[in-house]
Amino acid sequence: MAHLPPVDTFDYIVFGGTGDLTMRKLLPALYYRFRDGQVPTDARIIATARSPLSREEYQARAQQALHDHIPASALEADTVSRFINLLYYVSLNGAEAQSNWADLRALLDREPATRIRVYYLATSPALYGQICENLSKQGLVTEQSRVVLEKPIGTDLDSANAINDSVGRHFPENHIFRIDHYLGKETVQNLIALRFANPVFERLWTSDAIDYVQITAAETVGVEGRGAYYDNKSGCLRDMIQNHLLQVLCLVAMDPPVSLDADSVRNEKLKVLHALKPINPSEVAIYTSRGQYMRGHVNGQTVGSYLEDLGEGVTSETETFVALKAEILSWRWGNVPFYLRSGKRMAEKCSEVVIQFKSAPWTIFANKPAANRLIIRIQPDEGVMLSVSTKDPTPTDSLTLREADINIEFEKAFNIRYPDSYERLLLDVVRGDPILFIRRDEVEAAWKWIDPILQGWSKNEAPLEPYPAGTWGPEGARNLLAQSGHLWHEDMK
Ligand code: BG6
């Protein structure tokens, strides 16, 4: 990648510095940006965690993490060693007022207080409030300080409000960066470019031309080692739909913002969230389908059920799959269903948006033209595909039609490596650019819509349906669309 100008120098202070997110995502992302010349050579990355490690021990762990998560071809020995030199470690329990704050303060005080400080909370959200309070009491929240919050922000509206209130007591809203890593994906940002730079799409982006929309984020992995968190506090609705899929929905459905200024974009997204038709607890059987994976086959391998993944003798009603029908009460989207779907242990790893256009009202051809379909592939194989009807070139007596695709594959078209979403987001925080982060009112509006669905499910208004691992989910998901004569993308092929 071309060398980009560096951002202003900074200290990145990571709470949860020995955790999985830091090792798997944050350090590799910062390494790539360092290698591309965007991280100043005097920047510091200060990891904190409870383990009593020396700086050298932490650096050794970090180096191993880079080797585990970055292809060898991108790891030049000299660059790795210069990057590792940026790392510091302070053994500290951020949630405890009496912990070793003096060491962190001493380290931070080595640089002027005007230096940008990013406090990245890669810990349990239950600790966010206490960590922020301790930072504040220790006098470590300077004018140039920002805080980054990982999801989940709460498990419902009330708990989200409690977290936001506790952080908001110590940081102003414009210094709070709530990460949704889907917004860091190039192809998700590309939705804005595709829609608002191409009149050919935007003119058709209404219920006049669009029949229905599908947004899918399917994974082949199971809960892996996260069973305890996923089962107790999450499930698919909270883990994927409340944040990632609703954010993608907002970008697909929002009106054109007046500018690319963060608040203009976020105001438009918020209007979409406010316009979502509520799904009341008694209606969940009509609008939602939820499932849990059983034993099955993924990529040719036999895999266990969700319950087996949780451990022996465990029972659980937690959903690992959700499909739902959302409606947006607006002039633009009246009568256009937005089907959202996400699940673990599905047939393929695939995140995409499918815009199904309406059929031609009449045909002069021997066969009816298929309705156009625009597919925006978020991952993998990032790209955009438009299906069109063309003349069937095989010799026949009449002029018959055949479907073909106009297909752009971004990696091939632009010949670049697609960066991981964290690479973009981590330095946006340093730049103080919140466009790809979630504002508090968006989090609240999303929970307000999700809460009644959770309530309906807790009363068992929509039964949990099992589905074999390696499939596209339970039968209920198919029925959700069949009621309106619609099909999921894989059933159209
Ligand atoms: C995370 C969820 O936010 O997103 C995980 O907590 C999920 O459960 C992951 O696996 C999916 O992200 P991606 O980028 O692989 O689609």
C-alpha cells in the first residue's frame, strides 16, 4: 500500500491489553498502519492488564501475536522490531481505585499533556464506568483524551443507558468512540459511495423500483471459546443484529446526508432507526425466526451442536441464528420489507446486501425477464454485482432472454490488499473523526427496537427452532419470506 501521511503522535492505552481482541485485532491493525507509515515513530502503545508482566515479557507476547495473525510476507524483521519498541506494559486493574495507577501516570507524564491519548477499553463493558471514573480521579483525562468502547454496549436499553451515563460523566460525547467494526469494513463504507455518487442507483432507491432488501451476515464458525459470554449475555440478536446489521440497514436505507460530516451522516442513520416499525412482543412469531445449531457438517467436517460447544450437560435457549422482517415507516420505503439474517455455523461465510428490484410489468419476449438484482458483497470476495437480462445467444427460433451478471471484484479492480476494519477505525480515533462510530442516540434507538423482540422471545412467543450446522438456518426463516412470495438469495440460484 502507498505510504500515507502519519497522524499526530499519540499514546494508545489499551485496557485488556493481554486479551484476545488486543492480540488478534488491535496489535495487528496498528502494526499494518505503522508499516504503512501512518503511525509516528514516537507514538506509544501502552497495554494494561492485571497479569504481572515485564515490558519485555509483554513485547514477546505481542511479537508472537503478530506472527500468529499476520501473514509472514507482511512481517519484515526490522519493521516488526521497530513496532515492538513502541509497546509498553503496566500491570494494573483498571476497575480498582487502589491499583497501580502511579506507574501509568508516571509513564504518561513523560510526554506533554497536550499529546493525544486514546483510552481503549477492550474489557467487559461492566467495567467501563469504573475505569473511566478511575482515569478521571487520577487526573489522566486531559483535553486531548478520547475513550473507545467496544460492543456490546449493554444487553438492553436500560443497561446501555447505565453504561453511557457512567462513561459520559467523565468524557464528553464527542470524545467517546463506540466501535462497530462493520463500519470499518471498506465495503460497508462503499455503500455511501455507491449510493450517493451514482445517480443510476439513487434514482431507483425507493419503493417505486425496489421489491425487497436482504441483509445477511452468515458465519461458518460456532461460538468457539466465547460460549460463556455468548450464552449468558448475548445470543445472535444482541451480538450481530442490534449493532452490525442495523448499522448496515441504516446505510442502505438512509436519505442522502447534506455532507460527509459525522453528524450529518449519523442524523440520517438515526432517522432510519426511529422509523423502524416496532415489532411488539406478541408479534415476534410473525416477524422473526430464531434458531440454534445442531450437529452437522461445515466445509466437509463434522461439527458439534451449540449445546456440545457449551459443554457437557448444558441446556440453553439462546439463539445462534436470527432472521427478521423489518419495515421502515417512511415515504421512501413504504411496503418494502428489509429482511435481516445472521447466524453461526451456516453453509457459508458471507456478508452481503441484496437489493431485489421489481419485475418488468410486461414482456414482449418469449420468456419473462428476471427482475434485476444488485448484490453488494461485504465479505469475502468484496464487490458489487448487478444481474441483468440479455439476449440468449444460443440459437433459438424466438428472442429469448438469459440472466447475466455485471460484476466488479474490488481486489482485482484496484489491486490492493483490503485492510482489516480495525486499521481504519483505530487511527480515526486519533484523528478525532467519529463518522464511523456510533453516537449514543443510535445505540439507544437500536435497543428500543430490539427490546420488545427480546421480551416476546422470553415469553416463548416464537419457538426456538433447531437447524443442522452447515445449512442456511431453520425452516422458519424460509417461511418468513415465503409468506410474501420472496426468496432468500441462495434459493434464487
Ligand atoms: C463480532 C461478534 O462483533 O462480529 C462475533 O461478536 C462475530 O460473534 C463477529 O463472529 C463477526 O465479524 P466478521 O467481521 O467476521 O463478520
